[in-house]
Amino acid sequence: MKNWTNTHVLILGAARQGLALARWLSRHGSHVTLSDSRSLDELASVRASLADTNVEWAAGGHPLELLNKTDVLCLSGGVPLTLPIVQEAVKRGIPLSNDTQIFMEVAPCKTIGITGSAGKTTTTTLVGKMAETDYGRQTDNRENLPSTVHRPRSFVGGNIGDPLINYVDDMTADDLAILEISSFQLEQMTISPNISAILNITPNHLDRHGTMEAYTAAKARILEFQTAKDTAILSHDDKGAWDLRNKVKGRLLTLSLKDLDSLKDLDEGLSGAYLHDGLLNLREGNAYLPLMLREKIKLPGNHNVANVLAAFTIGHAAGFKLDDMLEAVEEFRGVRHRMELVRELNGARWYNGSIATAPERSMADINAFNNNEPIVLMLGGRDKDLPWDGIAKLIHKRVDHVVLFGEAAELIERAISAVGGERSVDLRRAENLKEAVAIAAEVASAGDVVLFSPGGTSYDEFKDFEERGETFRKWVLELS
């Protein structure tokens, strides 16, 4: 849909994505109603941000009568499909959409979409860094350039940063849009990026999707609407991603922590990036190109090597210059809240991994450190109906102290206690994150890694993982 004039759109959720979409639709002639469960008083600041638009507000819930004049229902990130108003809209045949879908419908430029259960933010950010040299940043000012001169720019957003719907009116055909896309967004999407990457599919968001089959189907939609002219990138090392290769309609590229020549199920000459004897390489058909030594990657853990390999593969598919990609990787020190080194205090290193909202993500964070590094692990938040037995086993092998906090604390404690093991683990409980930071500071010794990698969502205490991570950083920096 490209002409929104005189349409009636209902948006659920007045957060970052919903606000950006409301502003854009209003600017394009749509009659927009923004519905949120919060009261008008609680929405005062966000209402003020849209005071210059004709957006109408429905506060305190989502009454079904809002659908009576609705042509399209748009869901902000995290709004569940099980809401009665969403189910009623489906019954009435009212189409569902979201800010990323609408952006993709009107974007004039090439698009890259990246999804996965873990690593998608790091990979998306790194691909954006790679693109900056060729395309320039979205903050570049083109107003001072002569009208006959255009400098292409790259834009990074989607499920991270600013929603790209904020910038689409200023984009041109030779720009590039790089999007992180969540399973929540993909559920409503009927358009796929020109380059689509699936990094991995492991248990996550089962509280939303119900089953792994439904969750996988949502992720697979990033491939579903591609054409023969498009490119798909699937990790060979992840079964969930690699099993979707029969859905690829265009060119297939892959990545692996193993030498591609050693993998028996690959078509001869399949292109992609891989690791061999400590060296990252790129294969294009039968040609091989060395990229860089593994030791030059400043992020810890094999999972981050996989993220870098994914970024190289995506960048190669997009036609980035090799020197630009290498420079970006060598300078990249990660993303906030993703294994971010906050400080060293009394010989202990404190890491902020607030982005880890699934046990599998926390396991990857633990495994990023050497076996001889003692770990104080902070786990908790809100559970997403995901299994904790895997991380419980790993804790008994690798972790010395565990500090639990939030709604899921008791559930995690039961899982750790049920597993048992030859190695004893010091297990402590905190009422909230602030108390957990204080307890972690008490038990940490020189040489320890204090790892904040919750494994649960932030919604029991914070609005999102970023607020949780920023608050964690603040409290850690206040320790003395």
C-alpha cells in the first residue's frame, strides 16, 4: 500500500515504533488513532511529541469498537497477536501491518534484513559500520551539497535504533537500508528484503509464538517473499537456519566456523565466509580470499566470530569494498548492552549483557570466556517460557557464583538445584537488580568476571533491555 490518503489506521502501542509510524502516516494523509493501555496522564510526554499532528488517542485499553472505522491495524513491537482486538481484526478481515512492513513498501532503495535468535543486533550494527565508508551516515547533511550532487547514504534501524520510517521520505534509489527484523515484525510482513540473513533459530519468545514450529515459521518469512533476483544468507552451523535452505528463491550464501571444503552437505563452490586455522576467509565460487586473523576481532567468543563472518558475507553480497569491511571489523568494539565492558573494579571486570533475554544467549556469553576465568553470573528478569536446564548444567561446569533477581529467580533456582553436579555453585537471591549488583560486588574477587547476562526479559522491572542495561551501568559505576 503506497497511498495512505484518507485511510483509517489504528496503531496499538505508543512506543518508539508506534510513535514513528503515527507521525509518518499522519503526514501522508491518514486518519490515525493511537491506542495504548496506559492512561492519558501516563502518556503525557508521548502525546506531546505528536502535538503537531492530527493523531487521535485511545488510552486505557483497546476497546473493540475502535475497529469499526479501521482499514489497517498496525502493531508496535511486542504487541501480542492474542490480544482480543487483534483477533477480532483478523476475524473481520482487517489487514495487519507494522512500521517495518510499511517502510519496506515505500522504500526506494535496496534493503538488507537480518534476523536470528541471537547476534542480530551485533551483526546489523557491524554491517552498518561496513556500509558507512561507501554510503555515508544517515546524519550526513546533504542540504549544503549542490543540487546536482548526490552522496548515497546508509541507514540502520528496524528493531534497533530509530525506526527507518522516520527517514524514508528522504531516501533515494541509490541509498541502502539495513534492518534488524524481529520475529514479531516478520509475523505481519508480506515483503522481504533484497538481501535476507538468518543467523540462527534457537528457542526464544515461546511465550509469544507458543511452539518452535511457529517461531521458525515467523523467522522464515524473511525469505518467503524474495525473488530469484534476491540473496539469502543462512548459517550452516545452525540447524534451524540451515534447514530453511529449500525456501531460498534466489542466490544462497552461507557462513561457518568450519572450513567450507570440509562440509559434506554443501554444493560445490557455494560461496560464503568461514574460519580455518585461525584465519577468516571468503569463498566466491572456486576463488578463495583471506580476510583477517581471528585474533584481530575485539569481541570475545566464537558466537561473535560467527557474527563477524555473517557481516562479511552480507557485506560481500551487498558489494562493499573489502578494505571498508576490514576497517570496520578491526575498529568494532561491540554494541552497548552486548558483552559491554563497563569497568574494572578491585581487579574484577564487569560486563553488561542486558540484551541476553533468553537462556541460550546467556550460555553463549558464558562460553565467550576462557575456562580458567572465574565467573560471577547475574541471572533473572521475566521468563519467556524457555528451558533453563541447559544453562543450569553449564553453570555447574563454568560458574562460581550466581546472583538471581526478578520474577524468574525462583524458577531459575529450581532448575540449577535440580541439575546438581560435581562442582559446587554459590547461589544467592536478590529482590531486584540493584540489590543483585550489590551482592555481586560482595562476592566478586580480583580476576573474576562479573557477567550481567539475565536470560530473561526486562519487563518485570524496566521498560526494555536498554533501560535495564543503562541502569545496570549506572549502578556499577557508582560502586566503590
